[in-house]
Amino acid sequence: MNEVTLLDPPQLDRLLGNVDPEDMPDTVDELKTMHERLEQSPGQQYHSLFNDLSRSKQMLDDNYADLINAFDHFENNPGTWMADDEEQAQNALMDFTRKLHNYLAMCLSLRDHTYRVKDKLDRDDLDEQYSATMDELDLVPPASFIIKLRNYMQHRRIPVVTGRTSTHAVSGGPTERTAKILFDKTELLEWDGWDTASHEVLDELDDEFQIRSVIENYHATLTEFYHWLSEYLSELHTDEIEERDELVIKMAKKQEELFPGINEDFLNEEQS
């Protein structure tokens, strides 16, 4: 979707500073009045709130892509773990751990941003549906585990991450070497910060486990949850958001009279 460019009154004044106001007084005044209406409209407040949440989810998706790329790199390059240079292997593990930390930290940020939206809206029906959908998707245990793992890394220590290689013969072909990134559950359980929900995940893991599958399953379910949440929030405030969107289109058309081309792509998309 093409983004709309809306100029606020100070920007209009700066851009039109050398233009005789008598040449276009109605258009400028109308735009300034529209901008005030937009800023005061409930639909704009909801739009900004939901847009902030969407950006947080996108940042998490970007961190997730970085983390999965790190998994792929290490698993597809088992020589990293076989390197004679131990420092090289440790640096590779630390790079992976850094990307894991970035992902976990953004999980917490997204959760807090979501709570902010819920608190701002302050609706019982939203709270009820939010909890019901979390339960339906069985998202509470993995979400709790992810947040607690972030707290573990933040407040206790960077967990010990090991790389392990194995070889196996491929039918009709050469021997292949594969690599895995493993976590030590015994070490994690030495921390007393895990809650009941996160223990539901820990209890199902092997003493040495691959964190990749835990994260992939969590992120897929989380994405499904936020797809539901985005649609549900829009449905709750459909009238206000539609009113806001109609005003934005009018403003874009007015701006086009002053600055041809500024919102050409946006307006063409709206008309198609």
C-alpha cells in the first residue's frame, strides 16, 4: 500500500513562504482546518495507536528473520563448529546469541506495546477476547517461556550455547555433516525465575534441546494471534477509522492542488 504524505500547517507555511496568499487562500486555509480536525479525531488516535503496534510487530519479524538466517548459516556450515581456531567458533556462537537476544528483547517490547494499546482502549470486550484467543491458540506457555528466557539473559547470564556436528551416510551418495545449536536445560533450571506457564514448555524439553523449533513454533502462533488482533481492533473502531480515512483522502486531494504529484500514487491506488 502506498503511504500518504500529509503536510502539517508549519510545513505548509514553510513550503509556501514565497507564494502570494491571495493566489490560493481557500486551499491553504481548508488544509489547515482539515489537519486540526484530523489531529482531534478519534480515528486518528486509533490509527496512530494501531500503527505503532504494527511497527513493533514488523521489527520483531525482522529480528526473527535475522535469527533464522543465523540458524541456517550455522546448520548449513558445520565446519564452523569443527574449526581448529576455537576463537572463531566462539565468535560464531556469540553472534548467534546476540541475534537471539535481539529477538527476545523485541518480544518483550511488543508485549508491552500491546498492553499499552489495551490500557488505552480500556474495553472489557477486548480484554475478554484477548484472553480467550490466547487460550485458544495455547499461546500463554510459550509466550511466558520466551519472556522468561529474555529475563534470564538480561538479569542472570548469557546461556551456554553449544554447537554439535554429526555425520550420516546419504543413500547412494557421500557422507554428510550436519550441525545443531543446543541449549542446556539443567543450566536454565538453576534459575528460580521460571513461572508455572514457562515450566510447561521447559518440562517438555530434552536435557539438551534445540531452541530453534521452540522459537519457530512460537513465532508462527504469535503471528496468527496478531493477525487476529489487528482485524479485531479494526472492527471495534470501524466507523471512526473510516471517517478518518475519508478525511485523509480529501486532504491528499487538496494537497495535490498545491503540490502536484505529492500523493499521486496514493490517490491512484485509492481510485483503483
